[in-house]
Amino acid sequence: MLNTAQDIEASLRSVNDDIASALGDIAPEVFDFKKFPFSAIGKAARARFTLLASGALGAGRVRAEKAAAAAELTHTASLLHDDCLDTARYRRGLPTLYDQLGANSAILVGDLLIAIAFDRAGCAAPELQAELVYTVRRMTEGALIEENSRGKKISASEAERMISLKTGALFRWCALAACHVAGRPGLAETCARIGSETGSAFQVIDDVLDFEGDSGACGKETLKDIKEGKLTLPLILALNDGEAGPAAEEMLAAMKSGPDAGTGAALARLVIEGGFAGAARAAAVKRLNALSPLVDTLPNAEGAAALKDFLLALGGRKA
Ligand code: FPP
Ligand code: MG
């Protein structure tokens, strides 16, 4: 069972071991993990969420762990690709694979991890493989919309659609996976909603941390979104503000003609000191809190309480 905090931690260790052994099985002439280390499991938010949702639904431990491994591997694969798109040098406290080996190898190792993720999804429940295919499609659509929007002004609702695809879709899969593993098809709609909302709120907080987070604690560069021409909710709120909007607009335009660290830092200050990062975080917290009544309807009360604690903690995360 996945009832207690100890159960969840023990299962997370199993997920970690499963992923480490899958990577250890890759022949060194294909990819030498020892020579080019990267962190295949980071904060493990998706794995933890899958296990907690499984606990709340009364799912069995072994298949829930397979689903958690599939979720984490899919996420890591997407980050290997994302780091190429963003030319990111630093991830989970280590140089990115893009930095170490370039885009070709980073993309291909990402593809390898996706293949392993599909295997683990099938071990959790056969129908979860097709659901994961759909999920990867949605994530890729979100990433493509983001790519097409680089340097462009997008609205809050356009940003919302993008994050629900690029991040909401995988959290949705995690909750649906728990539902399938628990054999509770009648709760699929509830689980999909919990997953999707959690993912979107998680991404908003990630976007807030890009402005206000500490690079060391986050294990990645910060202030990257404005440098990359990506408009996220904190900046969109600033741009839409009658008072701060014109100054934010001016700084954004100045950055287009050549990003400079000084303007980037000034824009970030405006977003933080104007209260826009705080407002974006408050919106995410509100969404997470609004899930409580839905989580309360899940069959295992002890597991549901642990899932609620996790959701509430997400709202305050600093890294
Ligand atoms: C990180 O977001 C990236 C994602 C949540 C998804 C990216 C999806 C793809 C690249 C599509 C391909 C998907 C697969 C599964 C191969 P972010 O850039 O906001 O976060 P960051 O600040 O940590 O980079
Ligand atoms: Mg990125």
C-alpha cells in the first residue's frame, strides 16, 4: 500500500533504482552515462504526485511505481529536448547534456528515455501506453506553441493554453495512471482534472521562480525566460498593468534589439517589486486550494490527506 509518508519515500527509492538500472543497462558505446552524468530524476515531483494519487485511489504499489518511473522519464526526456531549445547550460545542479555533448546527443538520449518511459507505462497498465503517446503529443504541441510565440506578446489565456499542454498534460497522465492502476475508471474525469490543474499551477510557480528563485537552489539558470523571449504569467501581468505596463513594454523592446543583463535585471525587479510575481503565485495557490474538495472525494482518506498536503506545499515552493 501507499498510505504513509514512509511508504511514499520507500516507493520513490524503488523508482530511483528502477531508473538507475534502466540507464545502467544502456551499452556504453550507445551512451556512456558514467562519462556524461546528468540527473535523470530531479525533484521527482511527477513521480511523487503519481504515487500520492495512487495512494489516494488505493492503487497497488508495484504498478504505481512503474507509472511513476514512466512519468519521471518522460519529464527528463522533455527537459533534455527543452535544454536544446533554450541552449541551457545548467540543469538540476549539473551541466546539461546539451552543454556537455551538444544538441544531437541530448535529443537522442531524450528519445532513448522516452522509449524506456513507454515500456514502464506498459508495465503499469497496457492502456497507459496509448495515453502516454497522446500526452507526449500534447506536450510537444505546447512546446511548439511556445517556440512559435518567442519574442511575441501573448495574452494570459494563450499562456494558459500553452502551459496546460506542455506541463498540465503530463500531470494529467500521472493522475490518470493512478486511476487505471487502481482500477477506478469511474474516477477518470476527476483524476484528469486534478492532474491537469496541478500541472498548470506547478508551471506557473516554475515561471515565478524564473524571476524570484535562487539559481543555486533551483539548480538551473534563472531570468532565462525573458532572455529567451518567453512571456510567462508574471510578465504578462506586468505588461497588462496600467501603471507598470509601459515601462515593462519599453524594457522588453530594448531587450529585443540585443538582450543585455542590465535591462533583464531591471525588468525582473519591476516584475517582483510591482507584485506581479506574487500575484501569479497567488493565482496558482488558489487553483491548488480549489482542488481540495475534489481530492476529498477520492476513496482512501489517508492517502487523499497526504495528496492534499503535497498540493498545498507546491504553492509555497521556492525551488
Ligand atoms: C520545461 O519547461 C519543459 C517542459 C515542461 C516540456 C517541454 C516539452 C518538449 C520539449 C516537447 C518534447 C517532449 C518530450 C516528451 C520529448 P520550462 O522551459 O518552462 O522550464 P525550465 O525553466 O526548467 O526550462
Ligand atoms: Mg526551458
